Amino acid sequence: MHSKDSAKKEQLLITLKCFFGFEEVLADELRELGYDNPEILNRAVRISGTWKDVYHLNLYIRCAIAVLVEIESFYIQSEEDLYKRALKVKWTELFDVNKTFAIKGAIFSSIFKNTHYPFLLVKDAIVDQFKAKVDERPNIDVKKPSILFDLYIKDREVTISVNTSGLPLFQRGYRNAVGPAPINEVVAASLIRLSGWDRKQTFVDPFCGSGTLLIEAALLATGIPSNIERQHYAFKNLKNFDAELWQEIFENAPRIVRELPCKIIGGDLSDEMVLKARRNLRGFSFGRFIEVQSCSFEKIKVEAPVFILTNPPYDQRLQADVDTLYEGIGNWLKHDLTESKAWIISASEEGLKSVGLKPSKKYKVFNGDLECGFRSYETYKGSKRNGPEDLEIAEPEE
Ligand SMILES: C[S@@+](CC[C@H](N)C(=O)[O-])C[C@H]1O[C@@H](n2cnc3c(N)ncnc32)[C@H](O)[C@@H]1O
């Protein structure tokens, strides 16, 4: 790698990992942040940049789960080759022996019969090098390592990276109160970007739960970094950590706003969830501008046109109730919210069908391991003569 002094200049290969299907969304976010030619990979996007970019991205990126920096890449012919090449990496220059480490990653190679084995070989190389150089070995901690390495093997090609984020970036540090089915924060940010919300139209989540979508929408609209509340970053445990550079980036990040550039409104039927959403919002300067109403979705007080992005309940065990609920959402959109756009994410295919409106866009996405549909519905007025019963639904765009 490099010394602290060269941290601002050294060009690195930076790979940002994302959830399935959100590669284009992440590339789009990177372009907005000024990275012109992001390379799309499988569940990842690659750019080049400096350590300053690595620090900056860890704080600002909303649609990635980790920021990796490549430390070595090479070709192997055999299992033994992996150990030999891994031994050449200057591990002792990367981190101190008193730090714990772990190795994660993915193996797609017939060289290895057992996909755990390559991890063991790299671990041995690290430990053996430390023993030879400093006569001590660093410990392994798979749950909360100080240093996390990423091993990726595709056929004969090996890439070893350091995961500069450590714990996944959806652990933003702001969600202290959660309900039974919170949406993943990175998924929430990615869906908002995918939805094309213009950051000006009134944003409404009538099933807001702990308020994740409201918070991610507000963070986006205000330009406050999504990870402003996060303390943990694994890059702080690397030997080359430039605390001054990080401090400069962190302190210059926007965090205080005197107003919101748009209205953001939430609602939830459960009083307990409303309290949780309010509690999570309170941690932010924009929290006081976001209203969270305690009511069923159809009673929420909003003035159309609005932009809805929501994650209604989808409990498969109560399918009949889910069907009625989603049918109700469809009717509410049709009759009460003209000239509006609504995006719904749900793991219930049946529920989405029960909405009874033709989606203008459809995506398959994952919220954690859960496969979900993400659909948009547009409502606009029919001829005035026929009144609200004649609301039309836009034709599918794809
Ligand atoms: C899947 S959760 C939403 C989770 C949320 N996105 C989060 O990140 O915490 C669905 C929410 O809908 C609420 N809910 C259920 N029926 C409702 C209704 N008729 N009107 C409004 N909210 C309702 C539940 O209380 C629950 O908090």
C-alpha cells in the first residue's frame, strides 16, 4: 500500500459492493458524486481513486454496503500457489499484530474442491508472515474483526482487497428503535434513487414503521451523508490511517439544516411504531420538519399530488388480510390521490396483484434475503366530466 503522506495521491482500485440488481443505481450515485466512469460488476461497481476518496465514499455513499480497496491481484494454477502468492503480500505493513482480522469473500473456481479452503490458506499466509517477522500472530475474530479482508477467486484469477468499511454500511448508526420488519437502510436508499424521486415533490410513506424511508429521503434531499451517525469504519484500524484527513472530511460534512427542501410525511397505524419513527428522526437536525401521523394509510392527511414510496406489511400467513389491505391501497390511490405517483415494495406477489392497478414500472429487488416486487403506479385525472371514478392509470413503460 503506501505511507500516510502518499494517502492523498496514490491511485487505488476501489470496488463498492451493493445488493443484487442495484449496480446501475450505485453507478448513477457515483456519477453524481463526480466519479465519471464507474465499471459495473456483479453486485459491485468499480472506480479508481485515492485514500481520500475511500474515506469520503465510506461517509457519503448511500447505495453501497462496503468499500473495498484492492491490495493484490494475481493468477494461480494450484491451491499451493494461493498460499505462496498470499505470503508475498506485505500484511505486516497493513496492520498491527494486536488487531483482530477476518477474511470473507466468494470463490468461483474449480481449483478448490472445498470453498472454505482458500480462506484458510490466506489466513495461514497472514499468520505465518506475522510469526516470521514479529514473532507473534494476530487473532481472528469472525464476528467483529478490526480488519476485514475480501478474497475473490474467479477461475484462476485471485483478488485480495481490504474491506475499508468493516461492518456493512447499512449499519448507519441512526436506527436505534426498530419494528419487526424494518427495511434495510441501503435498500431504502437504493429504492429511492431507483424511483426517480426529484427530491422536491412531497414524499410520503404511509406505512413508515421505524422511519427508514423517511430518513433516507431526508438525507438525500438535504445532502447530509447517510453515515453521518456511524462511528465504526475499519479503515481507522489500518496502519496507514490518516486521522487528520478523515477529520477534515468528517467535520466538513453537512449535518445541520434549517429547513427541508420539500415536505416529507410519514404515517403508521401502530402508535408504538410512530413513537419509534419519531425517536429515530429526533437524532437529525431535519427531524423536527418531518411529520409522522398515527393513523391507517387511508386517513393520512396529505395534499395530492404526492410521491409515495412505501413498504406495506406482507405477512404471508395472513394472506386474506394482505389481499384486502393491498386492494384498499389501490382504491385509496385511485380515489384520493390524483396526479400522484406511488412506489410499493412488497414480498407479497399476491398482495401486489390485489392493488388492482396497472404498474407503470416493475422491478425485482431483494430486501435482505427476501425477494420483493417494486412497482410504480401513476394516477392522473380522467376527463373532468366523469369525475374521480374515471381516474386513469398510466400504461407500462417497459
Ligand atoms: C413492513 S413494515 C414497514 C417497515 C418500515 N419500512 C421500516 O423500515 O421500519 C409495515 C408497517 O405498516 C404498519 N401498518 C400495518 N397496517 C397499517 C395500516 N392499515 N395503515 C398504516 N400502517 C399500517 C405496521 O405497523 C408496520 O409498521
